[in-house]
Amino acid sequence: MRALVTGGAGFIGSHLVDALLARGWEVVALDNLFTGRRSNVAHLADEPRFRLVEGDVCDARLVEELTCGCDVVFHLAAVVGVTHVIANPLAAMRTNVLGTENVLAAAYRHRVRVCVASSSEVYGQSEQVPFVEDGPRVLGPTWIPRWSYATAKALDEHLCFAYRDQGLEVSVVRYFNAYGPRTDPQGYGSVVARFVNQALSAEPLTVLGDGQQTRSFTYVSDSVEGTILAGTMPAALGEVLNLGSEEEITIEHLALEVIALTGSRSRLTYVPYEAAYGADFAEPRRRAPDGSKARRLIGFEPRVSLRDGLRRTIEWFRG
Ligand SMILES: NC(=O)c1ccc[n+]([C@@H]2O[C@H](COP(=O)([O-])OP(=O)(O)OC[C@H]3O[C@@H](n4cnc5c(N)ncnc54)[C@H](O)[C@@H]3O)[C@@H](O)[C@H]2O)c1
């Protein structure tokens, strides 16, 4: 089997590349190294079944060329993380919408199956938690850049369905806070990475808001396993699937857990959202998936507990 992994030098993408290679696939990764890093795939330098192409997913010709001859395209390339999206919403939207259109159009022309990475962000501030795939989406006003990411991902999903109706074999996965080794060490886009860094350097852990907002954290090997199932199993065709742990915890609790597991002397410091992201910022209060659809259709079940996943992540950061 041969795969194209867009965003393959990124956090989830590079783990997906490893998992596909371990299953005997040939893999090409397309990445412009915006947030991806060569070091994420440096261990594959001598792997003949792997190739990293440095390029832009908005380059339609390149995407077309790399798609041709593949069995599956896993489309993960995106501008990710609130900080990047707020810093340059236009560039983020271009990549996150045009890039996806390019991938879907090329896959459609070459009759290649696609699995597209979407996000729990599409549920926005819906209060119907846990989120069910066919549940409501509640997004804030369009002049708040933060919502452009969720809107772009939702438009990606609409594009997937439009192509599905033309005959494309496509599945969509909605990730819920993946974490693990290779998350951005600066902590952009990952509260786990930020907390672990702060705890290991004995700095205060910056908890946004009152810390009572909840999230569910999914260890990256689980996100990757679900992605491969969604990209290969017939039952996932034409479907959107939540891929996430159903264990929901408050951010304050997560911070305390990281302190306990690192043995750090750090304390918590509470920072208002406005101070971190500006006056217009809005954040979903609770976020957790209903995993029953993924369980039923593809047998997806996260295996790594939060404590084990945090231990492995802390180990990597120490290294
Ligand atoms: N990590 C999570 O918890 C999470 C949650 C929801 C959705 N997602 C989605 O999963 C996918 C992977 O995210 P990640 O967490 O690994 O983040 P990441 O930033 O590590 O991965 C994104 C990759 O896309 C690459 N990229 C960005 N713009 C590009 C372009 N124009 N052309 C080619 N490559 C480009 C980046 O360099 C990076 O390697 C993204 O689509 C993201 O939206 C992730």
C-alpha cells in the first residue's frame, strides 16, 4: 500500500508516517515545515519506503503529482493552533480550505481514497456534551479570528461530502486534543506541551481563565490508530468520526496532574483569556467526544490512559 501524508512532518502526521511504515506501507510526506519539523522524521533518513517532499499543499500541481499512484491520502496539513490562526487568519484559511480542495480534487481525479483531518473545534461552543457527530455546532461571530479555524475545518467537511456525492471515497476524522512526543516544544497549540515544559523548568503553570474548562486528551498513538482505521475500513467511507478519549478533565486538574507526575515545585498561575489572546477571545467551556460511532463503525477504542500518556510525554520532554 502506498500513502501520501500531507502534514507528514508535523506532530500527528509524523506518528502516522511511522505507524504506516511499521505496517509495511510506502509513504510520501508532503510538508512545508511551517510547524512541522525535519527532526520529526529524521529517524527515517535511511528508510527506502519513505520520502519527505518539502512543498505547499496549496500547490495543486505538486499535490496532483504526489497523489497519483497512491492508495490513500491522509490529509493532515493545516495551519494549526490558536496562536498561528490569530496571527495570520488569512494564510490559515487559505491553507485550511484551498489545501483541502486541492487534495480532494486530485484524489477525485485519480480515484484515490482520502482521510481528512478535521477537529473537535467544529462543535464550537455547543453545550451538548459529549459531542455526537450529528449534533449541533455553535460558533461565535465571524469577526473573531479564532472561529475561522473551526469554520475552515467545517467547510473542509462540506467539501468532503460534496466530493463523496460525486463518487470520491472519503472519510473525516475529528481529533480531540492529541498529545504526546513531538508536540511543539514551544507549546503552541498544546496545553499539555506548555504545562510539561513549565513544570520541568520549575516555572508557574499558566492556566487560562478559571481552569474549570474541560477537555479530553488523546494520546497520539490512539489518534493515529483511529486515523488508519478510518482511512482504510469500508465502514468509515462517507462518514465523520470523533477520534478522542472520552475521559474529560478540567485544565486545572491537568496542570496538577502534570506537576504530580514531574515531581515539580511549580505552582499554578491563572491568566485571563483576554490577557493571552485579546478581548474578543471566546473559548468552549466543555469539550468531550461521544465515541460510540467510531467504536461501532471501525472498532476504535483509545487504549492509553491520560496518566500513562502524560508519563510518556514527560519522558520525551526530559530527553
Ligand atoms: N493535535 C490536535 O489535537 C488536533 C486536534 C484537532 C485537529 N487536528 C488536525 O490534525 C492535523 C495535524 O495537526 P497536528 O496537531 O499534527 O499539527 P501540526 O502543526 O504539527 O501539523 C500540521 C502540519 O501541516 C504542515 N503544513 C502547514 N501548512 C502547510 C502547507 N501549506 N503545505 C504543506 N504542509 C503544511 C505543518 O508544517 C505541519 O507539519 C491538522 O489538520 C489539524 O487541524 C489536530
